[in-house]
Amino acid sequence: MNDVQTPRFEATLTDKYQNTVPAAVRKALHLGKRDKIAYIIRDGQVVLEKAEPQGDRVDPAVQAFLGFLEREMVNDPKRLQPFGGEKARQATELVEGMDVDLDAPLDDE
């Protein structure tokens, strides 16, 4: 049996139904001043999460890549190398003559 308790934090509502988000919750959600939070009601419980700004949603693949890049920069910065010179020339050569319509729908394949 697991006797590790789920962390629980409380806050008091003001007369205007406002409260302060506890520091541990702000830290866990990476909240900063003026950030927005979202309340999601599920099965009689409310889940609190950091709200993404409308229109600024990041593609999950881009988000994952940026997370990977950040970890590499912190953990092993010597592995990162600038993209330029010979590598850039090779990449240009690989796509030379290719016509790409970025607005075209993707194939099912």
C-alpha cells in the first residue's frame, strides 16, 4: 500500500471570490505574473492548469523539440554545433530543385 500523500494546498477566498495561488502551485505550473490559469471540471473535481495564450499555441512537436534543445544546452552544451558552412551547403544541395507548396494538404501516407 502506498502511503505517500498527494500534496494538498489551500487558499482563502476574499469577499470578491479571489484568492492567491499558493507558491508551490505557481512553481509546479511555472506561473508568472499576469499568466492565465484554466479551470477544468472533470467528474466533480476541478483541475487547475496554466492556460495557453490564445493564438500563441505552440505545436506539440515544436514544444518537444524546444524542450530537447533546452535540456541539451543545459546537460551537454558541447554536443550542440552551429548550422552553417559545409552543413548548410549540403542541406541546400539536398533540396535543390524541389518545389514545395507549404499550403498543400499532406498525403495520407
